[in-house]
Amino acid sequence: MKKLLLLSTFTFFLLPLSFCQSYGWTDISANIPGNPDLSDVFFVSDNEGWMSVSNEAIILHTTDGGESFEIQTTQYPTEAIYMIDEHEGYSGGANGRVYRTTDGGENWIAIGSISVTLTDIDFATTTQGYCCGDHGAVFSITPQGVTNLNSGQPTFFSGISSPSLDNVWICGGNDVMYYDGIAFDFQSGPGGTYNDVFFLNEHEGWIVGNNGVIGQTINGGNSWPSQTNPDPNSLYGVFFLNENIGWAIGAQGTILKTTNSGDTWALDEEGSTLAGTKFLRGVHFTSPNNGYIVGNDKTLLKYGEITGIGEENEALKLDIFPNPAKDKIQIECSEFKNESGMIEILSLEGKMIMEKEIEIGIENIELDLNNLKSGVYLCKITIDNRSSTKKIIKE
């Protein structure tokens, strides 16, 4: 009986703690000095990470999860960054420069050049990596320098992924290519124009591109079936934490998430609303509850635990369907039965397009979209001092 009582008491104190945990997105862009266009991001722990900058010859380094930043310098602006650990890493970008650091970025030393703009970097081992760039450039990287692998293609390659040595996938334009350490072979992608590729292992990978194209392979790229994307905006980055959980990001603040390998993708309403119309370029997560997204115009979003939980400011729970919609949407919210409020349809820039009052006692509200042009809008619902905003698509 004493053991049972002790367990019950222990559980009593544990339960409120678990209920108090809440995770979400926070815009921490204001913590960044200057006005950099952030092009890529890599974290070696929850709090320590680096961000490449495409419009200045600097790299940003944080050790406190983005609360503050150290400015590190390079010769030219950079488009991509990859860190082996907290000391060693590589970056590259303008003028084809490839830089290496062995002291956490205090010094970035040029170890070679690919002669054209470098767009992406990935490492298969601690001493062997690969990079790609304009005019079909694909190079290997070691601590000693870079070596041209001679893809023989004129393609603007924008994404590269190497889950293991001599297993490299490169994408750009309409091309997906595989390099086995000896030769390059074309693969038949899901159809479209590709911007980024990510492989978890030698078999399973994802590719994203213009007009929201997403493809997945489970056989090393022998086939790339398309996955359904609820958002039409172009995608420029993809990252998977494991075989189930992944994110895709892109134009107009688009953030997509999947928890089932991409069988279904959902628009992350909270993160996308914070991003607004920004062009998102880099995404990196260290766990399901800690991650970062970067983009142009000094854009830095952090996903993590939110402190200061309060019921009075809790977001409204609502459903909007169908979405995308051709002419009408239905908005359901249980709070409509008890409170009056307002529905606002906004442009992605925040301009008011239309509004409708919410009368008490109506649980389901129909909204006519026939006067809207095809595109992406924000639907903001406000009741009392609480509100929720979701993206809607008018076909």
C-alpha cells in the first residue's frame, strides 16, 4: 500500500509538468545584427549553430539558441554551410570559394574553389564531402581541398545529398543525377523543376521543387513517385529528422510538415503565418521539438518550447474546409456558440481583403470566396482577446 501511495503522489506531481509543456514557432529575427539574407543553417546541438549569409561576407554563430550572435568573416558571401562538430565545418558560395574551419568559425580558411557559385554542401563522413553549383559543378571536398568530379552537364545544380561515401544525389533544373564514386547517371524524377534533395540513407530520399513538387524514393532513386502537396508555392529546402518526420520550406513563407514519410503533408499554419511572404531557404532540426528555419530579409524562425503558458491567450481551435477551395469555405469553431467576433481575409502582405462579423450561437460559418482571385490568403479569426490565423488557397 505504501508503494502504491508513493507512486500516486509521484504521478500527481509529474502530470502538471507534462501538461505545461507547449511547443511552437517564435520569430527571433530581431536578435540578428544588420539585415542579412540567410541562405543556410546547421546546428550541432539544440543551441549551437551557424548560418550562412548570401549578401555579406559573414557567417553568424550562436551558442544560445539564437538569443545572441557572433559575426564570423569570410572572403565572399556564402550560400551553404555544413558543420562536422562544434569545431570543424565547411561553407561556400560566391566565387566558388570553399572554406574550412577547425576552431568553430573563428577562422574560415579557403581550401579551394569550384570556379562557379557554390549552392549546396553535404558530408558523407567526417573527412569526405561533396558540393554542387552552377554550370553542372559537382566537386568532392576533403580537409586538403576540392576535386572536380566532372558531371559533364550544363545544369544549374542547387541541391546535393550524400548519406554515405560514393552515394551522392544532385538535383537542379529538370535533372536528378546519381554519382556512385565512378560515374554520373540520370534518374527519372517526379516531373518538374527541382531545387533540393535529401537522403536519409542509400535507399530513402525526398526531392522538392517549383510549383510545390515533392517526390520520394525508397529504392535509391530508381523511381520517384510524387507526393501530394496542399500548397502550390515553390519549395527550396527539405530536411528529414528520421524516416517519418520531415519539413519542406519555400516561397511565400511556406512551411510544410509530415509525420508519416510524406504520405501526407500539412501546411504548418503557425510557422507559415510568422514567415509571412518571406523566401525561406534553409531548415535544420536537432529533434522533433527543436529546429530552425532561415530565409531572405533577416528571417529566422525557431521551433521549441514556449514558456509562460496561459489559458487566456490560448489560440482558437478551428477547422477550415475545403482548403483549397473553388468558391466557398466552411469555418467551424466551438467558440462561435458562446462569443461574437470577426473573420478577416487578408493578403499575404497583411492587407484587408474582406471581413465578416461572427454572431453568437453559430457554430458553422460559410464564407463566399467568389470575389477573390486565385491565390493564397490568410484567414484570421478573432474572438474576445484570442485569435488564430490560417492560410487558405483559392483555386
